[in-house]
Amino acid sequence: MTPTILVVEDEPAIQELIVINLKHAGFLAVRASSAEEAESAIRAALPDLVLLDWMLPGQSGVALAKKIRGDERTRDLPIIMLTARVHEEDKVQGLEAGADDYVTKPFSPKELVARVRAVLRRRAPHLAGEAVEIGNLALNPATHRVLAAGQPVELGPTEFRLLFFFMTHAERVYTRAQLLDEVWGDHVFIEERTVDVHIRRLRAALEPTGHHEWIETVRGTGYRFRGAAACPAS
């Protein structure tokens, strides 16, 4: 599950520096040199986070941030503003436009990557690439390993992403359509019942240790991961 970062920056050298460092950190980087290009990229496929330069040709980054926050499809999209503006009122303006964080130029590429990870950890923990553990169920995205009551669990790529999402969003109910958007991507056009197929596969893989009971069907709505409240005995 590689997070996609949309880099909206009109200075080629800065854009290249950001993209190279994001790729080295394990992210997928998509480029845009204007607000219009960024909007086109977002329409094509929703990224997981936007690195948005304040000063862009034509429409400003602040104006684009407000548009992103005003659209139901993108209102929860994490945004980090990039700017040479250092005054407090500028920072406030950027944050009020909807930015989750604010990085001033010149910046350290390592710090920028750390800020990206921090925002993802807050806004989309399932994309931060960190191990997660609930009760005696542990999942490590870096090694692609799952342990249930100390026993390894073999999962296919989709079931792995599905379990990771559930574990980072425990106790919340999700419809099939929401799971398709979150796990498969909002521009993947497949039947909602496909979710049921992968839920069955995930439950079957977790059944030997009793963890299949953690995935609850909510009649008429979708699914909920009950987590530690449903812990089987170790």
C-alpha cells in the first residue's frame, strides 16, 4: 500500500528535489506545475496527500486549498503548504485555507518527508507505513507480515490492505462503497459485492486463531472491525 503524494510546485528544480526524496522514502509522487494541473490529477485519481506550493502561476495554492476543502470528495484530503512566506499572518492564512501543516522554503528534504509522515499518521494512519497491533493481532506493512496470537497469517495483497485499513479504523462502520474507495481507490470501478468476497477470504485466513470474529457484519450497512473488544483468548 504505497501512499500517493501529489506535488504541486512550479519550480522544476524544487519539484524534482521533492519527488526524488519522496520516492527514496517509499512514496509514489505525482507532479503538477499549476493549480489547474493539480485539479486534473485529483479528478483522475485521488492522492493520499497534497504538497501544495503557495505561489503558483494563475490560481494560487491558497485558492486551490479552499477548493479542495469545499468539495465533498476531497475535503478530507491532507494538505501541506510550501511557501517562502515566513510571517505569522501568512502561516495563519494558509492554515485557515485548510492546510494541515506549513513548511517554509528553503526546507530540509528529510524534514519535509518527516512532516508528510506525521500528517499521514494523524489524518490517514493506514498510509503512514507503521506497524499496528491490536490485542494479539499484529500487522507490519514494511515486512508485509501478519501475526495472530503469535501465528503467521498468509494474506493476499487485497486482504492485507483490507485488514490494515480495518485495524487502523477499528470500531467504525464502513459501507461497501466506502471500503472500495479506501482500500481499492475511488477511481476503481468494480462491483460492491467484490468487497464481500475479500471479506470472506480475510475471515477464512483469520479463522484458525478465532480472529475472524473481529470482523462484524452490520446488517443493512456494511462491516465493522471490533478489535480488542472481541479478543479471542491467546
